[in-house]
Amino acid sequence: MARVLVTGGSGFVGSHTIRRLLADGHAVRATVRSSRPAPLPVETVVADLTSDDGWADAVDGCEYVLHVASPFPAVEPEDENEVIVPARDGALRVLRAAHAAGVRRTVLTSSFAAIGYSGVFDRPYDENDWTNPADPLPAYVRSKTIAERTAWDYAAEAGLDLVVINPTGIFGPVLGSGLSASVAQVKAMLDGTMPAVPKASFGVVDVRDVADAHVLAMTTPEAGGHRFLATTEALSYLDVANILRRRYPDAPLPRPRTRRPGRPTQDVRHRPHPHGPRLETPLPRRSHPRHRREPALTSQMRVRPVDAGRTPATTRRDPCSACSVP
């Protein structure tokens, strides 16, 4: 078994990836910010995407690096570089440290944000599609696109073995105390702070499938040099609320948002945000999102996806505290 570095070990995807690695018998080291220790018992190193400090120690002795960490703004920043710069430069710091340490392969967590926010309306999206970062898009979408492009450019220049995972909206059970944006939306539905939902859809993938994809991307020889779209199907906000309503009938779950007289309905952009569309960002109405139903993951790396119709309900045991895997 190998020693693996996981960046962002205290996060939603990072903690599930660590859990899967430990179950497979790998030795795991995780980078964390000092204020958020990893929720699982692994070796930790403090390292920040905005600083060179700590990265050489973090990768020392590791055979693989899974770079999961990336900044996600709670609200749209006034200066987009608050998100873009740490995402891009942080990826470069990790890749450079991995290359200097002679790791066998690096797996980068990107997003559907880097695939499907520009100009595809006549067919499903796939791994050949790219968001154009020059388009007027939210800072997070541009940050993921720019960071992934930068990572591929560096990998080509340095001869680094790189694989990229591009998930859509990630839902599922929580291992730590922090809530991702997607889990926070489920919590808001369950506790009544989201009383109504917009008419919008987004792609859904189970966090455990995303973790499996990272580990298989690490160990599958033929995955090198490829990106993998991780998704199952599109759900609307109302679909998610109805799934939760079947499991938690007494919860104050939202109903469809009603249209105000004389005011046109505004929808969030149809292409799914990686953690669900931003409620506060009205964009022109489009058709429903379409993705390829992950044949690359299922055929090349044998991921067996969890049914999207069940995933949102697994997000909650107690949405106000840390949750365990059912």
C-alpha cells in the first residue's frame, strides 16, 4: 500500500477520500488549516494554498498526491482574485511540490464549473468541453477553470502524471463538523430557512462516488492524462425537497417559489454549479442541464454510482451537527 497526501483533509470531499484510502489500507497524510483539524485519525501537516510554507514537508515521502483543497466563497467577492489567485497558485504550489518530491501521480479535484458554463446547447457535456474563463461568470467558476487549465499546462511542461476529477453538485453524508455549500443547502431546506425554491436544476453526484473516483484515478494506470466528469443526473431544487420530504415528512421543507404578478420569473443558469446554483445570482432561463452519464468513470475505473434520487436524503442524520455515514 502507498503513502498518500490529501490536501483539504478537513473538507467534505477530502474527509470521504481519506476514509476510502484508509479502508483500502493506504497510509494517509492530510494538509489542514490550523483551525480545522481532520475529522479522521491521520497524520496532518499545516499548509495553506496562499503560502509556500509546509508543502515540501507535506509531500515528503508520499507516492501520490490528491489535491482536493480549493477556496469556495460564501458570497460572491468584490474582487474575484480573492478566489482565483489562491485556487490557481495553490494548485501550482501543490503540483510543483509533488514534482520535486517525485510522486508517481497527482489527482486534482476540479469541477463541472470548468466544463459546462460556456456555449453547449445541442448535446450533452463531456470531458472535451471547457468553460471559457473570459466569459462573465462567477468568481468560483472562473477560479476552477483557470486553476485546472494552469494545472494541465504545468503537467505538460514538467512531465507530471496528472488526472483530474470534475464533479457536479456533491451531496451525501457528512463526516466532519463543517458544512459544504451543497450540505448547507440541504440543511436550509430541512430547518426552514429556505422557505421556497427557485425553478433551477443542477447535476448531482454522491460524495462517496467522488471519493471512489479519486482513489481509482490514483491507481488506474490508463487514467493518466485524462479528466473525468463525475455525475449521475440532474435534479431540480424541488426534486431535492421532495426527496427529503419522503424521508423527513415533518420537516418544514420548501415549496416552489411563486411568481410575483407582473414580474418575470428568473432562473439560475441551467448548467450546474458544482455545489448547486447560487440562489442570489439570477441568470437567463435555459434548458435543463445535460451531462454524459459518466461512461468514463463506469467503464475505465468501474465506479458504480449511487442513485441520485437517494443521495440528498443521506446528507442528514442531524443537519445541525456532525453526521456519520449511515
